Amino acid sequence: MTAEIPNHIAIIMDGNGRWAQKRGRPRAFGHVRGSSRVRAIVEEANRLGVKALTLYAFSTENWSRPETERKVLWKLLKKYLIRDADELFRKNVKLRVIGELERLDVDVRKVLDPVLDRLAPNTGLQLTFALSYGSRTELVRAAKLFAEDCMAGRCHPDMMSEGIMENYLWTSELGDAAPVDLFIRTSGERRISNFLLWQSAYAEFVFPDVAWPEFGPKDLRAAILEYSKRERRFGGVSKSGGGKDFVEQVKKHEIA
């Protein structure tokens, strides 16, 4: 595949429940099928040379779902970690989690924490699971932490900048890879649902119609190819001379 590979890809793994219901199956069946797609996407991202992959696994809003459904989601996460830890280690993948981890059940942490420790020294793909995550919560937390540092005399309000703000975000450990380049939401929905709002300020968005349980490596490559066709200007002008063209257009239509 000839395409520019984004440094950081963020994915909202959407459509599990609807995919199952369309097939006359319970929502849990969609989550089971969806969890099986994670391995292939992580492997493909790693193979392509993506530096960071962040998956929206469980949002703060997901706590409002029925307890039976939540239990299925946590069970699938634990199963993935147990099943794939060895492979992630062999592939030099580093695992991180972001979100309100204090809200996770003890049985989840008992599985999660040892895997995090084991993969911590790895230097390859930085895989992040957003668990009990909400971007608004992240931003409020960052503001509170900065305020606490100001009150303790470690900072001053005038010191606040975009760079300082980023140091207080959950994604700070990603360093230069923290800004999202390609944001994917499966199942055709066109919302970002409180996911990495700050980090996605200049991301390119791709919304494939395919639901997450059917999203595979070829779909990831297609999204990356779409991304590579776009010209990212970051508020500037086109590299093909858009600034000069704009001036000429203004002169042409200028009112005497």
C-alpha cells in the first residue's frame, strides 16, 4: 500500500450492538464478535508502522448501560488481555490505559495491572485503551490539577499554554504522538462522542459504514489511504499556492 502512515490513529469501535440486532442476536453477541477484531487491527497497525493506536473501549457514559452488558464488556477485556499479552510482548507493543481507572472493579485491575507492567518496557506501537474515559472529564481533571499546582506555588496562572495543558492530559505520556492524525468511527455514525476532543483538534476524520465486528485490516488500510489523499493545512493555505490564488481572487473582485 502506497500511503502516508499517520503517527496516531484513534478509533471509536462502534456498531457492535446494532450489528448483532440486525442478525437477530443479542447485543452481547456483537460485543464478542467485536472484541475478536481488536487483535487483527492492532497487528495491522503495528505492521504498517503506526506509532500510536488508541481504542475507545469503554466511555464514562457506558456506565449507564445495563449491568449485564457492562459485565460482558469487562469480561471480554480481561479475556483479550490474558489471551494476547504474550503476542503483544513478542511484537514489542507497549500498552497504556487512560480514563478514570479508579472506577474499575478490582477483578479487572488484577488482570490489567500485571499486563501493563509487563509491556511497559516495550518500544514499538503504543496501544492505548480508553477505559471509563470521557474527554470532558479529562479536560476538567487537567484544569483542576493545574489549579492545585498554582495554589501550591509550583505554577502560576500566566504559565498556562497549550503545551502546559497537554502535560496534564491523560495522553501526556505519548509525547509527540499524542495529537491524533486519523480519527475513525465505524458503523457510519458521524459523531466524536466525547473522545479525545483536545487531541483531535487537527485530525482527519473517516467514517466507514462497516460496523466494528466486520472492520478488518483492509478497512484500516482504506481509511489510511483516504487520510493520505487529504492535504492537512493546520489553518494555513494550500501548498499548491493557495495564498497567491486567494490574493488574486480578492483583487479580481475588489470593489473600486
